[in-house]
Amino acid sequence: MKPTISSITTILAGLAAPVSADPANWTAGPFDMPESAIFAPSRDRIVLSVIGGNPGEADGNGVLALLSPEGEILDPAWITGLDAPKGMAIIGNTLLVADLTRLHEIDLTTGTLLRSLEVEGAVFLNDITSDDEQAFVSDLMTNRIWRYEVGRMTLWLENSSLAHPNGLLLDGDRLVVGSWGQGLRDDFSTDQPGSLLTVDLDDQEVSVLAADLGNLDGVVRIGGALLVNDWITGQLFEVTADGTTSVVAEYDAGLADIAAYGDKLLLPSMLEGTVSAQSYP
């Protein structure tokens, strides 16, 4: 029987400490399909998006959980009533959350859901990246990238070469995109593996940085290193400026939208139902 949000909330309410007690490297859970994590400096908290069941279903089971930087679960249901929340980004004191066809704006101080923007034409809004003034949002199913600025969402780029864009990272004058791959099937397998792409912010030219890596999810830069992970294999790649790739770690399948804060990686594992923090390198 699939666990419900209420049953998971009951379990987590009694969980006062992370599964792993190592203050540097910890694992917390269980959660029902955790997808993305972000560190909110203004609150000194980690926000975790928890899908709560089917990643593509608008069922109202999605929540955001709140953790301490040491991995203590402070509130397993800080924000409730979402559908299938995934990527997050912060602009000012506003947390942005991608949720299928909507973008939620949440006040980080009060935990108030300020507004839910319905994005016309969106199908599967996935990851978000921001520079504290604007944000970009990927749509896995439509080969589109949306731009959020001054409270409005506009279509920024639609291009088949995006090959089902997932992870995003604003990286100087370019947007780094982790693609899922061409020929997406109903079971999320693909005819071709995805590549790590770059999109010029000025002319929107799409280039391949590292070809045919896998079904790519999160993209981060930490300590100068550019990292991207494969959801299917759990592999974590480091990619150099010339596109050379190396596998630097291997995790369980289902490693989703990784994030960085300080010298740590936040590692949400959808299938394991946990989120971990590990020092890098």
C-alpha cells in the first residue's frame, strides 16, 4: 500500500534527529519521493520538496519539509497542499517552487504561500535556477525554458535540441542545462541519453558541453567544479570547461535534483526516500 502524506507526517513527527548523526555528512528521512533541496541562508534552513506519490499527478499530496543544516527534521510538512513540487530557487525573501503547471511563490520568513502562478502551456515544470533577480524554469515535457522576472512568467526558449530539459544552472553569461535525452517514453526511459548543454543568455544559442551522459537531473557548481548527476544510474559527473567528464561518485538510482551550500552537496534520493549532505570533494 502506498504511504499517504498523513502517515508519513506522523512518522516524521517523531523523528528528532537525522538518520546519520555525523554533523558533517548526514542522511535524513523517510520522505515520500523527495525531489529537490535548497539551503535558505536567511533562515539557516534547508527546504526539501517532497512529491508525495506520482511525480506527474496533480493530487494535492506534495509538501515542503524544513530541516536544519545538521539534518534535523524541523517540520515535515512546512508547506502542504502542493501537487508534485520539484525544483526550487530563491529571489530575495521569496522561495520559488516548480509544480507541474504552476510556479508557487512562498514567503521564506512566514512560510506563507503568497501566490501560485498558472503557466499556460506548461506540462511538467521541473528545475529552477536564479541570480536573485530573475529565474529560469525548465519544462521536461515540452522542450521549453521559461523566464520568471518581476512576478511574471514568459516563454524564454523553445528548442527541440534541449532534449527534455531537466536541471538548470545560471553560470555567468550562460545557462547550463542537463537534458533527459531524446525519445522520451512513458516509463521515462529514452532512445538516446541526455547531454549537458549550455545556452547563451544573449542569443539563446544551444551548444553541447558534454554529450550522451545519461538521464540528467541536477546541475551545480561547488568549489569551482561543475557537477551533474544521472537519475537512472545514480552517477555523479564532474565536467571540465572543455567538456571532459569523469565519474566522481556513485549513488543509488533515483538521485534527483542535487544542490550545493558551502562545501556540501545536498543529495535527495527519490527512490530511497532520503536526503543526504556530503562534503565535496
